[in-house]
Amino acid sequence: PICLVHILPLSILRYVSAGSLVCTLILFATLVYMILTAETDATTVSFWRPQSLWSVVASFPLVLSSYVGHFNIFKIDYELKHRYHADMNNIVHTSIWAVATPLYIASGIMGYLLYGDRVKSNLVQEWSGSSEWVLQVCLVAVILINICKFPLLLIPLRESLTERIPALKHANTAFLTASLLA
């Protein structure tokens, strides 16, 4: 619903971004809890070997999607008051290198250590149908993370298109967003 309305300042999306970050932290905490409380069933952990060249190529969009919302930083920087511009460089480097990257790497390693070589490539498939409430929390967190990404991607994309293509400025916002989703 938030994607269908016309929002001028991108800073309004900070709540969506914060929600996504909270879901990521819940997912991380749940993985830590599961590793600490898991019964060891001698899962084998071996060095990763790709099944095929296609599996390696197909993994790049997944890795890149982790950083896909960071292009919004330019618009956020433009909307910030002048007194905050000096802090923007520190915020960007801290969020990418001190928070996002270590969290993504640690989550991947913990998931692999938890399931060994039986880990599936899709976490939703890994946890669906499980009766453990912890896995259901993880499942909901992963789904909410992806739902929170849509406004962060679609609203700036829609604004960029309406700036570059003047005919779209008068288009129905809901119709334009629905077209981008299709």
C-alpha cells in the first residue's frame, strides 16, 4: 500500500527501513539461538563446491539484492539538512561495512553451520512446514524483510522515471507502481 501513494520526501521511508533492520536482527538473533540450542546430529560441513557454473552465476542477484537499497543514499543526502551532510559519509560506511556486510556474512555462515551440507538455497523452503516456533519467527522475519524492500525500491524508481520521462508526471501513481511490479 505504501508503494501506491505518492510520497515526496524519501525520509518518510525511514520507518520501513527500520522495520527491515529489526526483522534482520530478529533473524540473526534467532539463528544464534538455534545454533546454541540445536541438538548436534553430526551434520557434515565441507568446503563449498559449486554444482555448476550456472549455480554460481545465479547466485549473483541474491548477493547484489542485499545491497540494492543503498542507491537511496544519494536522495537521502539531498534531502538532509546541511548540518547533517558531514556525518553522511560516516553513516554510509558504518551501515555498509560495520553493520550490513558482517551481518550478512555471519548469517550465512551460521545457517550453513546449523544445517551443514543439507542447507537449501531458499530459506523459506528450509523453514516452511516446521513445527518449531523459532523457525516460524525466522520465516516471518525473512518475509517481512522482503516486503519492506519493495517501497525502498519502487518509490525511488518511480520518482526517477517521472523525472526523466515528463509524460509520466501526470500518470496515475497507483497505475505506474503496479506497472513497475508487473
